[in-house]
Amino acid sequence: MKALAFESVSKTYSIYACPGDRLRELASLRQRSRHQDFWALRNVSFAVERGEVFCVIGQNGAGKSTLLQLVAGILQPTAGSVTTAGRLSALLELGAGFDPEFTGRDNVYLNGAISGFSGQEIDARFPQIEDFAEIGEFMNRPIKTYSSGMVVRLAFAVAIHADPEILLVDEALSVGDVYFRQKCMRKVHELRSRGITIVFVSHAIADVSAIGDRTLWLDHGRVRELGDTEAVVAKYLAAMARKDAAYVEGRRSFDHAEAPPPSPVPTDHLPNVDHRSGDGRARVTGIALLDETGEPVAQLQPSSRLIVRIAVRADTSIRRPIVGFTLRNHLGIDFSGTDSSREDMELPGMKPGEVLAVDFHMTLPELYPATFSFSPAVADGVFEPSAMCDWVDNAVTVQMAPGAEQVYGYTHVPCRIELNTRLSGPASTVEANP
């Protein structure tokens, strides 16, 4: 039996020019229509096998969230049928199902009761939920005092500990910090290995490529592509690249205006700190990603030149400072890294209060489109725990743009091809010696 099936499903919404038109339409004796039909989904059909990770992609307004709400039973289809088999747990809209006046603890028990768990069953699960959410004393404070990221932490922790047979995950994870998103993705992989059916909606194409067995591409409520994730994602990225190229071409006439002078790049700014460690004798004070002209980089480009500028300040005398960074992918895996010692660059000793800014000039490989984070560090002597002065996890995160050609796996390794030989004609025969 399928875990989930859509059969010719359509969903329409009535759009009124003003609130009063709804009442006028209801009161009209002639049944005069005062609304327009908006079709969020049109004739969508697919089936999801048990234990499959089924991903849904598409631009904003494509119908992805409507599809998940139909699966969850929040909405009913205008036409067609939706069938599910198994306990559902959903992480849809931010804070959905939470009472803002209740504490986090109260909401855990409320959601558990709604899911059919007894008080004892919730008691048994609560320590795991609390540990996974990592919101500390806020567990005993009202939800209305939470940040959006804290709400997601608690919502995801509740959803995955409800023993789901089908887990629905919408874009809510996008508001979480890098550390928690990586933690959630590892949990998704764990659930996948346990045979849990997962329906995953995301704009993070790298996440989709990493976990999806099959992918549905929705375009204005219709099925554009459905099949193997790698093939569907490749077509989707190609379509988005063509759309972006058309937009750039249309805006080209505005590019002749005189550009303002570039602003100085600060060396005293850390965009993000998930976690930091070290003895504190020196501190990382800033990191910046720049292009060849010294301009800040908002998006990484495959095979482009990049400058990683790291600023450090000494609080005590540092005899042999070593500065470096680790490049981490969207799954939290350390992808690459280097430091001044490895690159045979000996930095001068630092006195208390002195600041060094070190530039790493690198040519980016052709990587798969995903988010990558840079974790800068400074050490004294060697990069060992005993000598580590400061390490900043995920100080800056940036998206890798898709390249002209699809990247298989993690990166494309440049190679040169030569024709070694060419065999043609009938195969030669060798007579055995008498």
C-alpha cells in the first residue's frame, strides 16, 4: 500500500475584490458570481512509496504549501482525492499548532495530547524533545517571547519525536540558524534510514539533491516534472538559469549608470557566531568574502577568484600566529580548509592589542549549488586544541550559484581528454603454434 497518493487533485480559491462582495454573492438571488477562481493546484497526480523521501520544488506561488496542507488534511481538494496511510507529523507554517500564551513545555504536552499520546508517553519523550530543541530556560516561557528560530527548534523537535510514519516538512527550516539546520538535516537522514516516509518542500536545492529519492517540480499549480531527483533538479536549475539570464538582459540598460564608490570592507565584523572555542589569547574579529576587485561577494560563482579576508586581534603576545579557515557544506560536513602555515606563509609575531588582516586568494572549484559556511580560526604555533586561541563556527554563510553545466556529486574535477587509440575493422586472429 502506498504511503500517500494524489489522484487528479485540484484546489481552487475564490478571490474577491473586496470583503463585501462575498456577502453580496451569498445574498444574490440570481447567484451572480462576484469572485475569480484562483487554481493553486490543477490535476496533480503522484504516489509516494513507504520509506521514500519525496521532495517538492518550485518557485514561490507554485502550490507547494497548498499540496502539503492537503496531505495534512488542513485543506480539502476541490476535485480529486488524497489518501494517506500512517501517522502524520507535520512542520508546516511557523508556529502552527502552538498557543502563543502557553509555555514551550505546555505546548509540547498540548501537541502530544492532540496526537493521541498519554501523559506518561509525553513524559517519556519530553527529555529528548527538550534536548533536541536546545532552547534552555525558554522552555518554561510563553511562545510569544520566542524568536522565529526558537519556534522552529521546538516545532521540529516535537514533530520528529511524535513517532511519525509520514513526516511533512515545509520551508520552516529556512529561518533556522546554520547549526540547527545542519542538525535537522542529519535527523532527516536518520529518519530516512529508519524507513520513515518524508515529504520535503524546500527552495534549498542542495538539500533536495542530498536526500530526495524522487522529486516533483510544480509550476503554477501544475506538474512540470516528476521523477528521479537528479534529473528533475537539473531541469529545474536550467530553467531558473534561463529565467535569470533573461532578467539580467532586460536590466542591462540600467547598468550604464555610474556606480557609487565601493564602501570599505570592515575587518571587525562577524556576520554569525554559532559557537566559538579557544583559550582567548587571540580573537577572530572579522571575516569578509571579496572578489578580485575587493568588492563584497553575495554569492559564490563556480571557477571564480575569491578572497577570504580574516582579521584577528591579539590579547596577549602570540609568538607564531597561524590563521586559517574551514569550508563547511550545508550538511555540516567539513568540505575543505587551509591555514597560513599549510600555505607556507609565516606571519609575524603579535603584541597585545595588535591586529592582523590576512587575505587568502583562492580559485573556487566548480561545486554543486548549495550553501557553504566559512569557520575562521587563529592559533599559536600549531593547529591543535592546546594551541587554539579562537575558533568561530559558521561565521559567514553564502550560496554557491549553479554553473553552466550540471555538477555530478560534490565537485567537478577538471580533466584533459586525449584519444589514445582507435580500433576498427575485423578482430585480428592469432594462429596457435602446431
